[in-house]
Amino acid sequence: MATQQRTIGFLLEQATGAGAVTAKPTFGEYGVYVDGKMIGSVCDDQLFVKPTVSGRAHAEPVSEAAPYSGAKPQMLNAPTRWDDADWLGELLRITAAELPTLKPRKAKQGT
């Protein structure tokens, strides 16, 4: 079952308190970004957030599951909790703050 567009729309609407939250299509599902940093994904209408110490403490109780076969387990956040926009925005914001910033890749030189 693929993620429905209305799920992404609702998630983005509820997460406005986290900063610039976007969702980009990734391998048939969606990657979730806060201020350009990937913090998780939405797969099969479920929100998976990369586990961090602060994020886990904020989200308790939380379960972990792999968003797709072969992926590392991530925090699985039930859609019923998305109704609390303040809670969701804070989860995404503190997760993004704790994740490392990726260094930009250097462009390959032509031959």
C-alpha cells in the first residue's frame, strides 16, 4: 500500500511548528525533511522518524520498526498522535537538531 497524498498533506500541515518541513518522493514513498535535513520517512501512511536520544524521550512510549525491508529500525509514530500539532512539531524539530548535518558532496570532475 503506497502512502496517500492526503496523508502527506495532513502531516505537513500539522508539523508547521518544526520549521521548514517538506516531504519528497523517495523510492515510491516519501522522505521527510526539516530545514533540508532528512529526519525520517512516510511509508504506507506511517511516520518513521530517525531515532535520537531527545526524540525518543519526547515520543515515549514509542515502538520501532523498519520502514521498508532491509532498512534500519526507526521510531514509528502512530497517526493518532499527529493530531497534536505541537507535539509533532517538537518531535521533528528536536530530532533534526540532534542529527548531524551532512557535508555537501563534491561534484565529479568530467573526463
